[in-house]
Amino acid sequence: MYKVKLRKSGQIYIPKWMRSEIDFKAGEFINIIFDGENMILSKKKEITNENQCILSQKGTLHIPIEIRRMCKFDEECTFKVLIDKKENELILLTEKKLLNIQVV
């Protein structure tokens, strides 16, 4: 598993190799989905009622304050990242949420 860190400004830096794995390109709209347990970053076009942010040239994505508050992400929270190549998504998990996942 890989890690990314939420900065005080609410931005997450997604490394270039990770963006390449799931085909995220600068300037694209990225959907930010909170499903109760995970935060999912996806660019699926059929999702229209979720929060969207534009991926910057430098690979940063701003997570809106509403999502950070709803998810109770504190300043400089660190996430474990799961890469779902099939769905072209990044799944972000906090340390406490990882404790609820059972490895089979």
C-alpha cells in the first residue's frame, strides 16, 4: 500500500506514477466520492451528483472543506491508497478505517 498526505490547505498530491496507473491527466475533473467508509477518487462520467475538482498540472487535488468536515479528516491526515486499475480509481483510507478491513 502507498500513502498520501492531506495538507493544511486541503490538497492531496497524487504522484505521477500513480496518476499514470489510473490514467488521471492534468485538467480533468475528478469525482470525490465519500461512501461512508472510504473516499474514492474517480473520473467516471456517469457520476454527476458528487463533488468534482480539477487535477492540477502538478498533480494536486483540492478536497473541499465540506468533505473534510463530514469525514472528520483533521489537518495533515495521512491516507493509505489502494489503486483499483479495473475501475480507474484511487481509494483513500485513513489509519482507523484500515482497522475495519479484514485481509482474506
